[in-house]
Amino acid sequence: MKKVFNASVLAAAVALSFGANAADISISAKANITKEASAAKVAVTAFNADITFYNRQELAGGDIVYISFPLGTVLPVAGEIFVDKGTGVGSFKSPVTVVPATATVGPKIKLEVTTGSPVLNNSKTVIKLGYTDLTTAVAATYVPVSGNAVYSAEDGFSGSAKDTTGTNSVALTTTVDQETVSVTTKFDGFVKRLNRDTYETSKGTLVAEVTSVRNPATVKATPVVAGGSQTLVLKAAADIGNVSKAVVAACTDFSTPAFTTAGVASCTTGALVAPAVEVLAAAFTCADATKVPACKDTVTFDTASLVHTATATAGESKAKFGVYLVPTATKDIPTTTYSVTRSVVYQAAPTNLTYKYLDNADLGKFKLDASVVNVPYLPVGYDLTPNVEIANAGSTDAEIQIEGFDQNGVVYTAKTLTVKAGKKAVTKVSEADIETAFGLPANSKKKLSVTFVIDANAADITLAPYYRQNESRVNVMSDQYKKAAN
């Protein structure tokens, strides 16, 4: 009786030591594998490990404990699995039983409590995979797969579940994404207002950057060798067929590559990891396969040659892809927004696996180096006297260009007005100014969408469009309200 009492005191002490919420089951070593490698069934090298559990309910003689593993796990044979009860009270029969896997259920380790030697609650048990005794390790044969080892117990007579409290499972692998990809620099470039086939190089960002970091996991999936398995896909919100070509490059020191106006890449401090990858405008594709005629809004770069370079972290590698768009002489550089997708195809059987690390992520935009305001409706030639008042809060007079289209789809190219937006003043652009610039006769009856390109900072310019109907002034909205909302 005294022995049982002391054992109960010991169990209570253990319970206080570990707390009611301590984990039921843990493992000493996990396979470090990427999600992609796990999905591709890449083999893990065998290793030895200890599985530790604390039973939260007393286990009587004949009770059964199972440690269940996911399908595909390779366990050592029973003679190479040692159970260490340490100084705790109670014991399990030796040797353990290894229940083989079936077509649908993974293998299990089965332990049976020795008759007359109950395992008191909160007792610690260590299952040593790859050991014949407490210290003798054998050649490793334990190979885990992604998933959990699950602890369960049942009554040896009724088969009813026992010891169900606590956390009864533990992950066998540390699973991470093989690549972490992000947009680190967006396009924020300006196109010269008067010479629209030329970038403004004194401000803005003409090179966008996408950074890919490959995790230092021990087990990784292998990209498919065939071309196009590692891509960076650039998509524009408008047709970019006017661009001469698109170029992507990377530097060995992860610095931003520089590009000449012709698209020749170089690195200021490091070196190019490989020749830059160029895609000519003729090879641009259309994101909408049903569009006729097909547009040119998508550029697909094969980045397999732009190999990832090792970082200071062992096993980790990184690539910083710099993207540049080469303009075409005499053709306007598209002022539009861009998005980017990063995809990698990995070897797997029976079907290779494709992972998207970015999916149409924002890559920035290009805009005219001016204040650009659109007035979506001006009735010209209807005897309504449309005018646009331009308030210029800047300190210099600003040249005004207008361009537009009408209700019939006729496009009016950019024209410079003779009138300027005066500094610290309100300047009127009249119906006659618009008619003269676009070459329209009186009473032309054109419903115009007019875009004003004003050589001033956007913050200094405000437009107030209107027309007259009898004795009333009808205000017209411009797209400045959209920009304010953003």
C-alpha cells in the first residue's frame, strides 16, 4: 500500500512539474523538407529520432498505446525500436510491435502495458527509433513523410478509447515554401511629355525588381530542366506592342542592374549572373486568347539561366530580377500599369507540379511627366459654349497639351495650345481653343473626351470644366475626383 501511495505522490509531482497543458507527444528530430518536395514525393534521408509522450490518464495492464504514422512512412523493425520508461512507474511489454501499413493506412507502433505494472498518469515514455537499447544506435531506417505522428490509447478489454486529453499529435516534418517571392521595387517611371518615346531619367524608377529567396531546407524539389519551367510573366493593363523589347537581368551581389536605353544590362559592383534575358516585342502575347486581333500585353521571361546565388545563410539562395522595358524610337512609351506572376514547375510523377509564388502582383506603372487630367465629356459645336478653367497654384506658367476622342471613335492626337496655364492664376481654355487644336469646324457636334496634359506638378493643377445651357452653367466632372479617392 505504501508503494502505491508513493507512486501516486510521484505522479502528482510530475503533473505539477509539466502542467495540465503540456504536449502529450513530441519528437526530437524532424525532416526539413519543402512543401513542393513533399508534394513531389522527394525521398528523405533516413535518420534516428526519439518520440516522447506523457499519458494523461493511467494505463492499466493490457491497455494498448498506438503511435500512428502517415502512409508512406518507413519505420525501423521492432528489434530496432527501444522503449525507455526511465525511472517512471509502470512498463510496456518488450519488444514493441510494428503494425505494417495497408493500402490506405500508414504503419503503427503498438505498445501493450505489462500486466501488474500500470503506467500512472503523467508518466514519461520515450520511444527510440533506431536503437536496440538506451544508448546503442543502429543504421538509420526511419524515413518520415509530411504529416503527423498520432498518439492514441485504448482499454485492453473493451477497446474503448482512453487518454484523449491534451495534444496527441506531432508533425514529422518542418515544411516550408521552397521559394518566397516578392516585388521589392515597382515601376514608377515618367515619360517625357513632349518626346513620348523617351523616359525622364531625372526622377522615378525605370527598373522594377522581383526578389526570389529559396529556403535552406534540407530536402527540396527539383525544377524541370526543360525551358519555361522557371518563368517571370509581365502583364500590362494595355497593349505594349510599341515597346521594342523587354529585358530581365540579375546581379551576383543582388544589386539593381542598370540598363542602357537600348536595354544592355550591367552591374555597378557585382557581375551579371548570366546574360540578360531579352524578349522582343514580336514575341509578346495576349492575355485574352479570344481577342481578335490579338493584343500584345504579356511578356514571358524564362529565368532558368538567371541562377540563384548563395547567401550568407547556409543552404539559402537568392535572385533579384531587374526588369526593364526598351522604348522604340518615334513610338510612344505605353503609360499603363503592370503586374507580375512568378511560376516554377517541379519534377514529379506521374505529373509535374506547378507552383505560383506571385499571381498578378502589382509591379507599378509609367505615367507622363506632367499633370494629366481627363474630362470625359465636353459637348463641342452644340452652341453650349464649353470651357475648362485651369487653376495653376505653381510658380511658373505651364504649357498645355490636349488629346482626345469623340462619340464616333475618332482619335485626336496631342496638340499644344497657344494659351498657357498662368502661374498663380486661373486660365480659361475655350471651345474655340479646342476646335482650333483638333481642326474642328464650327457646329461640328462632337461629344469629346479631352485629356489635358499640363507641364506642372499634379498637386498644383485643378480643372473646372463646364458648359452653358440657356442661363445656367452645367458643371462637368473630371477624373481628378478618382485620383482624390485613391
